[in-house]
Amino acid sequence: MPITSRRQYLVTASTIGALGVSGCTSNQGDGSLRIGVSQHLVGGDWVTAFYEAGELYAEQEGVEYDVVSHDQNSAEQVTDIHQFVAEGYDAIIAAPFDEAVDDAIDEADAEGIPVFTVNDPGTTDSIKTFTAFGNAEAGERCAELLIENLEEQYPERDTYSVLHVRGDFNQQSNARTDGFNEFIDGRDGVDVVDTIQTDWSVDDSQSTTESYLSANDPPDGIYATNMTCGIGVQNALERLDLAHPAGHDEHIVHTQPDAGPDVNPMIADGYIDATVDQPVHFYIPLAIKQLLEYLDEGEEALPQSGSTLEADDYPFEPVEHNGVELWADPIWEPADVIERDGHTHVLTAGTVVTEENVDHPGLWGNIWG
């Protein structure tokens, strides 16, 4: 059988190898390209959007799409990646929990199985590309939005107090905190009175914020580092009778990365002033596009550092899902391509969500949840 591309070679080799070991594969030897997906989050609308969008696009492309998940356990993720390698998958898409997963990614690469990361970057140069919005950039933009809204809410003031509600010390949370702090540190008149840590759950964020505010004066503004932190913050404000919409004399300005089905109503009602939302329903589809081009054409097909990607570079055919045309609006563009952590980062755009555009049908929180 003639080999016409790297992609065809990998499909053929993996199918023959698997048949030689066990006599069958999970795709029953039909020659489909097999992609293993490893992610460290389970449950919730964000994760559902993340996975389902990838599955829908894999179906469009006719590739097998197998997902394994664990609950923030790097040892389990290492085992999952090793299993993908042992079973001869053609490629792996991973959201690495932390640096402990790097060695497994290196081992996959050494076996000729390319690894593309999404949502979480990883820190090894074995990764072909990473695709997601910039967490540090989102934190920086949230800081800018916080100050803009503080100045609008309290135009007579020269100084503002801010409470920072952050998550665990992982890649995402650290980057969102660092981006926020770096912007705030360069501004006069903004005092981060405290930073409190939560485990990124709604319940812990609510109880931690409620305990803090019960013992301290309410701040002028709050920055929360993700969707669930922000929901917990608003729950705490409501329980303490401190929740007021924008324009009210006692409104506490609130910005954060991540909108979503539970956050969007709070934005619409004025309790959360602005978020920087992720085009999560494009992450795995974009990685699959890059992966397929790599398998066809090799390294030269990968996005190049210093370039900017637009919708024409990675066009999508919309599909109907949950009553909307999924991918009809390429809100992931433009995406700047940079080098970071030893590999290529495709930094998608983040969408600033406010009262004015919270009903946009292209936002993932208006499709899932």
C-alpha cells in the first residue's frame, strides 16, 4: 500500500501494531486516526463544553476521539498518557495538570506520538503547540477593567481598595494572579488590601470570602481568578447584604476571567461588571486542526512564532448544537503565536463580556448549561 503522507503512515502503523498485539483495536481496525485526550478536570458546564466541542469536531474530521479524565491528580494523568502510548494512539491532546506530567509527554514524543496541549500549557519543549487564551493576559485585562469600572462607579475618589480572591497554586491560577498583580502594581491609587486563597470551588470561595468580609471593611472592588471563585464571591456578598448592582452607591466592582451559564445572569443584572471569557469550544478543535496539518505536512505546518492567526487560517464548518450554530462566530481570533515554556503558544483572543454583549450566542455559556 503506498504511503502518501505522514498522517497515513501513522494511521497504518498504529493499526497494524495494535492488531499484532491484541487482534483488534477500539476502532475495530477500521483505520481511523486515533486521538487520545487527557484532561485534569471532571464535571461542570465548562468541562462539558470543552469535551463536547472537541468530540463534535472529531466527528466532522472522521477521527476517533477518546477522552480520559482525572480529578487534579498528576500521577493518574501520567498513567493515562502512558496508556495512550502503549496502545499506539496516533496523537495526544492533553491539558497537563502540572510539571510532573512533562516526563510522560517527553516519552510520548520519543515514541513518535505528537502531543498538543490545550487550556494548560505544560513546560516541556516536546509539546508541539499549546492552544488557549493567555491566563496572564486575562488577569492583566481584568485589572484594567476593574480600574475602569472603579473610576466610573466612584468618580469622586482618588484611591480604591481591592480584594483579590485567588485559587490554588497551579499554572492557571498563578498566571492569572501574576498578570493582575503586575498591572495593578504599576498604578497609583489602587490598594490590594488582601489576597485570600480558595480551592477554586464555589463553596470554598463563598465561605472564605464571607469569613473575610465579616471581619473586615468591604472593599471597593474584587478580582476573582475564575468562574467558580466569582460565583462564590457573589454568594458571599448576597448573604452579607453587600450585593448591589452597578450604579448603586454601595456597589462593589467585580471583574474576573471566565463568564459562563451561572455567571452571565450576574453580568446581565449588573453584579459582575466584566469578565474576560475563553473561547473554550474552540480549544480542542483548533488543536485537532493543527494536529492534522502536522501529520500531513510535518513541523513546517505548525503555527510560527511571531505570526497572527485569523479565521481564514483555521476555518470551521458550523454545526447545530443545543439550538445554535456552533463555531459560526470565530471568537477565538485573532490568535498571536509566541514562544513560551519551550514551545509554541497559540494565544487565542479572550472576549470581554459586559451587560452590552452578555447575550451573544457565540459565548460558550449561552450554548451549554
